[in-house]
Amino acid sequence: MPPRGPRVQGRVVALTGAASFLGRNLVGVLEEDASVAGIVALDVQAPPTAGKKTRFYEIDLTRPSAEVRIAEVLRAEDVDTFLHLAFLSSPSHAPAYSHELESVGTMRVVTACRSARVRKLVQASTTLLYGARPTNPNFLSERHPLRARRDDPFFADKIEAEQEALRLGQRGSGTLVTVLRTAPILGPTVHNTLTKYLGRKLVPTMMGFDPLVQFLHEVDAIAAFKRAIDRDAPGIFNIVADGVLPLSTVIKLAGRAGVPVPHPLARPALEALWVAHVAEAPSSFIDYLRFLCVADGRKAQRELGFTATYTTREALVDFASVQLLRDVRLIHDRDKATPDKDTVGATGAKAVTSA
């Protein structure tokens, strides 16, 4: 069955994780877009940027009834494009919940999109899924296998969610599927594992290792998803900024001090701190402090027409300039007052609603 064409009067765009960092910013951008007739916000709370175009539906992806409810909403609103942002950007201490939200939740979204004959699905993902390995090439293309640790739910659930979305986009399904794998997002207002790590005065590193890293400015992340909404470009795309930096340089530019830790001691120590809810990530993230995980963004430039405005260095400097003001309490982040408000999108339990 062929996909429907966009409505003459303007597109209707639906999105999960509407109250998340990306969600609320994209709602604001879409409110100003004359080609968008309506916005359907799906989350457990309404996005603060909702305007006259936005209609909010309280939907929790962890509930079995979500699939039927989403399909009903999509048909009633005649949705053209579905933006799936309901993914945690920080590891969770509740793996059963995160699995239900991300892996099972994506199955519910995909089934609803198929049932309602949605023309296009745009799904969020991350370049971290390539995994940090000593055998990685300098730049990982979209053809590279996903080798992140499957024993960590943070990675395993996202890989399963990607696979579910890509199955929907197979030839003859009637739905165009675009998956955006963003580099770790950094900037003055986003909150995630990376910003927590660089927000420490003393930043742990692995003794004897200094991997190259890349970031994506939060503004460019928003722009990439808007581009994917506007342009029909099926497939997987790495969304990255130009340039890479050694981790040691990142720490210095952020105004922090690196604390080298012997690798044999780091993994059990970090796991204990994670269990005690002190560390921002479990021990599986140590790999990213040792080995390269840098993606190639040329396909996105060529087929999606996306080029980042900020380089990796500029994204870091922008984050660091605001973080220094936070350090001396000249800026207060009200978002940080609520635990776990650091998700790319969490259409789920209210305790995990996004940043």
C-alpha cells in the first residue's frame, strides 16, 4: 500500500516525548512553521511551548492500552508525520521500566503507525550504539554494526527500538522511516549523562587512555529533527558536528580537572557507586572513556541536507561558559531540581518526564 501524500492544507505532526528537551523545543519550532497545520503532543504532561496549533493527549507508553489509544489519536487527527522521541538520555536504575518504555513502547508506536497508515516516522537514536571498541575505525559510518554492550539495558533497549522502527520502513510497508543517530548532545540548557559528567569539578578518566570524542550542540540536534520532518529521506543518519577533541582537552576546556583512575579499579568502583545512586552511569560507560566512538556525518549532509552550525569544540565552549556561571550560582537551573529530568524524551512515568 503506497504512503499517503502530505495534506494540501498542511501537515499534522505528532510526537512522543513532547515535554522532553527535544520535544518541547520542536513543538515551539513547529508552532512557528506555516506549513504545519497541527501538532499532536503525546506525553504524560503537556509541553510548556504548546500554542494554538498543539493538541495534547496524555499517553503513557508503558501501558498496554497505549497502542490502541495512539492509533485512535493518529486516525482522528489525520497525522502525516510521527516523531518518536521517547528515549532516556541517561541510564535508569529501573531497567524493567526503561525496557517497557523504549523497547516495548516503540513496538506500540510502530504498530499504531502501521494501523493508522502514518506516512512518515522519524525516530531518535544515538551514535553511542556503535560501541566504543579498540578496533573501531576513525569514523563510523551508518553501515557499521551496532556493537554497544547488549548487557546494559540503556543500549540494548535502544538497539531493539531501532530494529523495530526499521522493520516498519521495509519496502511495501507504506511508511517512510528515518532514524537519526545523534552524537552526545551538549549545550547550555540540555541535561543528560554527559552534562552531569562534565559538571563535576573533578572528572574521572581512565589512566593511560585519552580517546577522541565528538559532540552535537543542542541547537543542531533540534535543527536535524526539523530537517527530517521537512525532507523525505528514508534510512539511518549520523547527526554529528565537525571536529573531534581528545577527552583530556574536553576536560580542560570545560574548566575541570581530570582524575586518572586505574582501569582494573574503575569498573567495580563505578558499579558500586551506580548501585548507590551516586554515579551518573553504570560501569559499561567506562568503554567510552577508553576507546574511540566517533561517527561519520557525510551521509546526513548528502541525503538529508544537514550540516551542523556548531563544531564539537564550539558546542563544548558554549556548554562550559554557562556551566561556569552555574558553578558560582549566577544561574539556577530549575530543571535540575527534579530528579531524572534528563531524557531525550520519556512518554512514561511522571518521575521520568524529560528535561
